[in-house]
Amino acid sequence: MNLHRNLPQLLGEARTWFDQALLTAMDDDGTPPVSPTQLQLFAVLDEEGTTVSELARRMGVTRQTAHQAVHSLVAAGLLEQAPHPGSARQRLIRRTPEGARAHRRALLVLERLEKELAERIGHRTVDALRAALEMPWGDPPSAG
């Protein structure tokens, strides 16, 4: 058994902790079921709408993966497609009123989860973690 997990593993486990708790709370609230990828899409979506290409870039996934997530969320009634004011070929993806309600609920749940985490591991620890993650890291180093 590997006792020393690397930082990406630890960050991934922390993300999973938040995602699982959020998905459970949203399910309990009656929000249509969403996947972690769809949850991530919601987190990077601008209020006025975002193109699928930009969503894919922000999520670090292919355009096809982003498009599939958008399609599922449109079918669930949480997102809609609207004309892009600057391009006849592109569409803006934005939240429906139900999607906006679910997003507001998710933000409240995440705030509660952060408080819960602070109670478990200490407020100073959470503050230090936030400070470290908010620092500019710069571009990734080249593998050389």
C-alpha cells in the first residue's frame, strides 16, 4: 500500500469529497441528477452564457465532451441555447430559470460544506489551504 499520495491525488480526493456531498444535497433537493462533468460545466458557465468551445477550454475537456454535457443539461431543463450576438454560427449556453435556481442552491451547499470542513480540520487550516490555492502558480513547467 502506497502511504505517500502525491498532491494531484490528494486534490482529486478533496474535489471528489465536495462533488459527492454536493450531488447528494442536490439530489435530496429534487434537482435533476447530474454527473461530475456536468457539475464542472455549471461551475465555469458565465451568467450571460458561454460557447461550447469556451466551456470545453475552461473544463480542460474536448469540445465533444462539453457538447455532450450541455446536451444532457438542456434535456434536463437546466440549460438552454441562445443565439450568440456576435456570431451567427455560434450559440450561447446559459442557465434556464430552473438551472439558475439549482446553481444558487449549489453555491449555498458549497458554502455549508466549506464551513463543515473548517469544523473538521480547523478554520486556520482551511484558510491556509484557500490562500495557497488562490496564489498564482504561473504556467505549468515544461517536462524537460
